[in-house]
Amino acid sequence: MTAGSGFTFTDAENHDVPVGVETAVVPEEAGADARVSVTLSPTPAPSPTPAPSPTPAPSPSTGELRWSCTPAAARELAAALVRAAEEAENASAEGPVTVRADELRRGDVRDGERPMTVDGARTDGSTAHITWKSVEGRTWTQSYDVNTAITLRRRLPGTR
């Protein structure tokens, strides 16, 4: 069976590029060996219709680009797109903001060459213990004087 969805990206020259995502479940390629097919079309793709029986994806039309990957690779791509979307949605129009270490809260993103996100924060008297998380997923805790100024690239709304 074929399932599909479509949406539009904008390329570097500000042109809309319709994107179709189709999956075909073929019994001999089920599970981790299954393939996910992504098609970029120069014109809107027709609405997908279920195939009467499992068949391989047709060759791309002239001007289309088609990729296929494993479900695991598709999940990685989806996770990267979610991270990029969250960063774009939460970017501050005002630019970096500086806060005291004891005012950091989960989700704040430190400004710098390698952004890191606050994964947890607690204060113990005059010391703020901040657990950071890198883009790669590594975490570590650093201790700061509560009055230490920390420059943030992004500040999420709300409280700790």
C-alpha cells in the first residue's frame, strides 16, 4: 500500500518546491529494510492514490528529484527538521539577552559558537548548578555564582 503527503519548501532562491513523501510497504522489504521515498517536484504532485497491490515506486518524472532511505534515516531527518523548526519558532527577534545564572530555566539556549540548551537548573545558596545539553545530546553540569551573567541566544517564555 502506498501512503503519501505533500507540503512545500522554499529553495535558496525563494522559489516554492512542492515535496511529496510516499512510503511503499513491500513484504520482502518490511521492518528495518523498508524504504521511505521522498520526491521533490518542480510542479505540484498529484494526490496519491492507493495502489491495488504493492509495487516499487515509479521512476521520477523529468525535473523531479527522488531519494529513498531506511526508516531510521527518515526518523533522523524528521528529528533534524523538528529541531530546526523549534529553533526558528523560538528565535528572539531582539537578539541575545543576558540573565543571571540563577535566572536560567530549562530550554534557554546559550549564545556562542556551539549552542547549548539548559536541561536543568537549581540554586543552592549562592551557587547555581546548571545542566547543559549539547546539540549532539551530551549533558554536563556546571556551577556558577548566582550573579554570573550568561548570554542567551534564545529565551523560552514561561518559568522554570
